[in-house]
Amino acid sequence: MKRIIIICEGPTEQEFCNKILSPCFAPKQIYIRATLIAKSNGGIVRWESLKRQIENQLKQDADSYVSLLIDYYGINEKHGFPAWKKSLAKTDKNERMAFLEQQMKEAIEGSLRYRFIPYIQLHEFEGLLFNNVTVFRRQFTNEELVGMEELQKTLDTFPNPELINDTPQNAPSKRLQRIIKGYSKVSYGNILAEAIGLPVIRSKCPRFNAWLHAIASA
């Protein structure tokens, strides 16, 4: 059985990996274990710290692969990710993510690099949940769905949910807080993800889909 350790930015992503990804990959003899970024308190850390955790994990288990599930939304220059300033010159966000991921991979110790699968979620994990109105209506009451107009407008504006984030106030998680009364990132996020289903999420989110392909073919 192939082992994939996914280092997650926070408990929402960790729960998603354990409850949604793991059961889908298990029949393919791929075992997924999700862990959190060390000493992060549920957020991103400096690259050097994250790199150390990646390399330590690769050294501890010579037969496993290590991947990431972190949000681009929370990363900035102070975190010191490889070639960060150069990446900003790439206006196409997909190209920017691909560039950053390649730079991360090249920064890992050479003998370990081939077992590292870098991945940055564009822009935020919660973007994956903007799939269709029907799922929201089935999971929440009319009293809870206080932002239906914003939800519909978001879905109409962004056919690819990964591109949702035109301002800091309109990041996917911020939108969900306005759309769903009492929104909780960990519990509500995974309720929606499970209701949507992994195949449907993959069909609308090309970068996320490509990451799962990379995991399956590692």
C-alpha cells in the first residue's frame, strides 16, 4: 500500500483529507494520513520551518510520499517561500502557483525531492465548496442561508471556484461567513464537501484535480 502524508494548514483541511480523501483513495491501495503544520496554531509558517518538517517526515519514512494542502490566500513575503518575489511577476494565477510549487520542490534536499508532491490551494480551501446552489439548499435551512443572492452571484461570476478571491474581504471563507449564519469552518466545510462529493469538486477545480492525479500516480 502506498503511503501519502499530507501536511495541512489547519484542522479544516486535515478533516477533509481524513474524511473525504482517505476513503476515496483507500480502494486504490493508497493510504492517506493528514497531519498539521508544526507550531502554526492553524496557519501558515515560514518556509524554512515548513521545509524542515517536510524533510524530517521524508527521512522518517523512506517509503512514503509527502504532500501539502495549504492556502495561497495566507502566504506573503514574510514567510520566505522560494522565489516569492519572482512569482509575483506572473499575472496568471495558475502559472504563479505552478512556479511556486516547482521552486518549493527544488528547495527540498535532492535525495528526498522525488517523494515530495508540492501543492498550494488557489486561493483557499473553502473555494472548493462553491459548487452549486442545490447542495447549499439541501444542507441548510432558509433561516441559515442568509446570503443566497451573494451565493448565486459568486457561482455565476466564478465558473472555476478556485479563482474566487477578488479582494481580501471576498475570500471564499469570508463569503461563506456572510452566506451561512453561524458558519463554522471545520464542521460546515466538511459537511458541504461530503454533500458535493469528490468527483463533482474535481470536475470544477482543475488545479485540485491535477493534485489528486499526482497523488494517485506517485
